Amino acid sequence: MTDSRWLPDPGTVMVAVGVALAFAAAVHHWREVLALHRSVGPLAAVLLDATLALGVVYAGRRLSASDLSTDQRWRVCAWSLGGSAVFFVVIGSTLLIRVFEGRVVTEPEFPLLVSTAAGALAGCLAGYNNVLAWQEAERAETASEQLADVNRDLEASNERLERFAYALSHDLQEPLRMVSSYLELLDRRYGDELDDDAREFIDYAVDGADRMQTMVTSLLEYARVTADEEPLEPTDADAVLDGVLDDLRLRTEETDAEITSDDLPTVEADAEQLAQVFRNLVSNAIRHSGDDPPRIHVGAERAGDRWEFSVSDDGVGIPPEHHDRIFELFEQVDAGDAESGTAGMGLALCQRVVERHGGELDVESTPGEGATFSFTLPAVDADGD
């Protein structure tokens, strides 16, 4: 940074240069100006010199009054002095060349004065534009740094929130199990001594504790998506889906569900989390099949360097106004979600898992015509072959 304690104001320097140029023009032309009967040329010359010189004076005064920092004003002043020097050297060199060639050069001071003043103005303009560009670059850099700081703070805040949710949901499980166990013990030991109202109250309390246990378990699974994440590795999606269908075999037999699938590819994924996605989407399709036996198809298509998976059903469908809401935490489109074991968090969990894999989860559905949930995962061969 420039130490300005022993330096004049940059604008004052430019004003001094302009005044010096105006004075030089007046000294150079004063005799010719007085002899106006000969020609108006000298008057035009002094007016041109004076106008350019006063332009430098004006630029210096504007520079002093500007809100630029001292370093920035010195930068503009340096550009202005540099411009005048360049013009002076170029014109002076041209005049010298003519002298060396034996040409007669009269009044060489005039072009030197004009070029010096014009160069000062041109340099001032270029310097000011340079400072503006510099300021814009500094503002952009500052904004980028601030945005990076905000992102870091946000990531840290999210991480703390996730750890809090993980710890809270983990620590709440044992007290909830205790409440539920003691309520059941109370019913077993003293059930014969209780009237119907008391038994009904105990049933309500047990049901509430069980539902809260389900919510806490779902919240714990949601927090674990990033808290206990495993590295992504080549995963056979066919094998993962087969494992999920084995887990759901009893339910598919009870509902007479027909589940088909394409040959699924190998993708970069966390196998356990991919299983969670398949399990929730297939379970949802079974639960919302309506009165007819569920017909579900799991497909996959290549899309550049990713694979797009789809889980389609011919069930009751989802109204358009619910397409966004179903992916939010604890949102239940109908009462069936309360019986699903996810407390309205199944699709939110799926979305979180897919986003952790760098993909997107979408739904297309028309009421009465079924629904198709699609999500993308990175292919093992990222070159797209």
C-alpha cells in the first residue's frame, strides 16, 4: 500500500500538470495571439492547448473529489502521467526523426503540448476504467469469499443439526421402549381389575408410544444417511433388489403382488442405502395399489454417465397437488402411511439417499392410473460407454 504521508494528493498532482500545460501554451502563443491581424491560427492553437490543459485540471479536481481510495487515485494519476509521457515521446520522436532527415520543423512545442495534454486525458480515462474493473474484481472476490464462508457455516450447522438429530433419536429409543413395556406390563398384571375405559386408555397410550417409537426410528434412519455413510462402490442393483423382495416376500404373498424388473445394472452406490430406497418405493406401491392386486415394475435406462431407475405401479396414484409434499419430513398423504412403519418419512428418506448419491428423485402420477417414481445413480463406467 502506498505511504501517502509524504505525498501530495494525486488529484492535486494532475491539477498541477494541467495548470503547467495551460501556462506553457499561453507562454508559447502569447505574441502570435496579440497579432490577430495576421491570422486566427495562433488563437485556435492556444484555445486547443488551453482546452486540453483545462481538461486535465478538471480531471484532477474530479479525482480529488471522488470516493476512490488513495491507492486507487494514485493508480489513476499514474495512468494519466504515463499516457502523457507516451504521447510526448511518440510525437517528440517523430519531430526528431524529421530533424535528422533534414526537414524544417517549425514550432515543435505546439504538437508536444497538444500530445502531452491529450495523453494525460486519455491515460486518466484508461486509469479510471482500470480502477473500476479492479473494484469490480475485488467485489466479486469478496462476494465469493463471503459466499464460501456462508456455505461453510451452513455445512457446519447442518452437520451439527444432523448429529443432534442422530443423538436425540438414538437416546429417545430406550425411554420409549420403557414406556411401552411398562404399559404392557400394567395391562398384563392389572388388566382384570381395570374397567373398559382404563383398558382403552392403556391401548391409546401404547399405540401413541409405538407410533412415537416408529417416528424416532425413522428419524434415526434419516440422520444415518450422512452420519454413518459408507463410501460409494460398485453395487449390483439386481442383487440388492432381490434381497429387498426376499424381505417383502410375506407381504407380496398376502397381497398377491406381481413384481417384475429389468436386468438392473451395476452402479456406484451404498448397497444398504440403495436397499432402503427400493424397499420404501416397492412398499409404497404395494400399500397404494387399491382394491386390485399390486402390479409393480422396476426398470432402468442409461442416461449419459448415470442410470435412471424407475418403480412403476398401477395403483390409486397421487394427486398433482401432493407431488412435492410427499417428499417432506413426516408428511402423510393418507392414513396408510401411519401403518407403513415410516411415519411419513419413507419418501423423504429416499430423497435424502438419492441426493447423497448426487441424483434426483421424481414422481409422475395421475390419480387412478398409478405412479412412477424415478431416481438416478452414477454408473460404474462414468465415461458413458
